[in-house]
Amino acid sequence: MPDKIDVHHHFVPPAYAEAFRKTSGDPSGWGLPKWNIESSKKVMATQGIRTTILSLTAPGCTILPGEGSTSLARAVNQHAASIHDSSPSQFGFFAALPTLHENVPAAIAEAAYALDHLHADGITLYTRYGPSSNYLGHRSFTPLWEELNRRSAVVFIHPTHAVDTSLVNPRLPQPIIDYPHETGKTAVDLIMSGAITRYPNVKIILSHAGGTLPYLATRAAHLTCDYGLSSKPAEEFLEEAKSFYYDLALSGNEHTLGLLLGFARRERVLFGTDFPYAPVKTIETNTRGLEGYELEMRWRYGIARGNALALFPRLMAAGIDGRDDDGGF
């Protein structure tokens, strides 16, 4: 199906590439891919993608401390805005923020600037921040969640490295196996902390089909309730788990699709590629897997772009509201 909307598509702006080279790089063990806007356009053309929402992958602006992180976020967002402004129907972006554990007020200020002045489509958050296990339900992040809730913002949650950055072996960097666990952990933390209940206006996208959440949600829901670890009934826990949006980056296979589509609300499942960190060959394999998966036409259309159009109304105004004759992939 042409005219897909890719909500999980990264970019590597010059300021970030320079910061990456000047520091120790990504603690997860993943390298920095070659990227330019033409490489994104090429993948979009071959994979039938009309619009991409650009984002900065982990570790993002946390790669620098203090004011360096704040300045880097501003440079990244201004670069993203210049791409968006050059072709609003083709590109959008989720804004980068300074590292949360050091300066939440600076993160709130950058979010406001990006949303109000740069017209970002949402905000990127990572699964945890700082040298300890401060996942996104941590109380120190409350002021940011309150502001995002006030704005009814879209939040794209991308996994980052675990506190322990030791690799199982040198050929197994954390993004391959650990990242889905990190997404599942922060999602459960948001539920258990009460954040999902307190901030109902925030629309949260979980990367990579929600990581381990669809597999572990029922287990966590019943154990936390039955052991008295939470006053939240299992049914309420599961409803909150299903309130997330889920992108399909690196998830276009029958096993993952079967699990996710049997768990999530199908109107909240979105297309994604994870370019350029995922090799083009891997993206092609996952796109073919999705296209070959048996689905009703309405759900094919929804996953390809209909669900994203509902989430990002400005794309309608940009002329991305057309529908193919067959309504499918």
C-alpha cells in the first residue's frame, strides 16, 4: 500500500553526529549510521511511505550533560523543523528534550518551544533517565507529565540502554534484545505509578509493538493485584495497557503481529520502520511480513495511515487524507 505514514523513523542531524563522536557514543553498543535526508526519501519511495515523523533515537541529548544537553536539544529541534518546513506533507518530527533527570524545567521549556514555535508533532521520551532506574513513572518527572497532559500532547517513547550497560557478548548490543524489555518496563511503571490514570490526555506511542508489554501484561496485571502490590484490579491494569499506541517497527512477522493484534486496540496500531538504525534489508523483510499478514482491509488501511491520520490531524490539512481504491497494503 502506498502513502504509509511512518511514525518510527530516525534522523541524524549534524549537531547530534558531532556530539556522538566527541563522547563515548551510545552505551548500548550501537553505532551511528550514515544518514542524510535523501537516504530517508529513498527508503520512503521503495517502501511506499508518504510521510515520516522524524525522531532522535537514544541516547539522544542525554549524551551530553547539563547545558550541553539543553543546547543540543535546541539544535536538533531546529534542524528537524527546517526539514518539516521544507515539506510539511512529507516530514514531521517528535521533538528532542534535554536530559530529564538533571533539569525537568529545561525539558518543559524545550517542549513548549518545540510545540508552539517549531510545530513539532509530539515529544520524544526515552524509557528511563539518569544513573539509577528512574523510569517514566518516577515522581520527579511529574511536572513534565502535567504539562504534556495540559497540552494533550503525543509522546513517542523510545527504549534506551539499561542501567547496566554490560553486553552479554560483543556481538549482541542491547538494542537487539534488551530494548523491548526496557519498553515493557517503562510501560508497566507508568501504569503502576498511576501516571496513565492521572494524565489521560497524553497519547503515548510505544516502540517496537510495545516491546514485552503485550506478552507480560496479563502476568503483571494479576500478580501485582493478587500479591497486594497494587490496588488496581487486573482488568483496569489491562485496559490501561491497551490504551497505548503501538508502532510496528521491526515487528512485521506473524508471531509478533498475532500477539499484538490479539491484545492491542487495532485502531491504535501504527506503521514504523526504524530507519536508518535498522538495515534496509530488515525493513523490507518486515514490510513484506506486514503486507502478507491476513487482515481486513479496514485494519490494513488503519495501520498503514488511517490511525496516524486520526492521531495527527494536521496531516489531513497537509493533504495526506487520500485513500487507495483497495484500502489495503
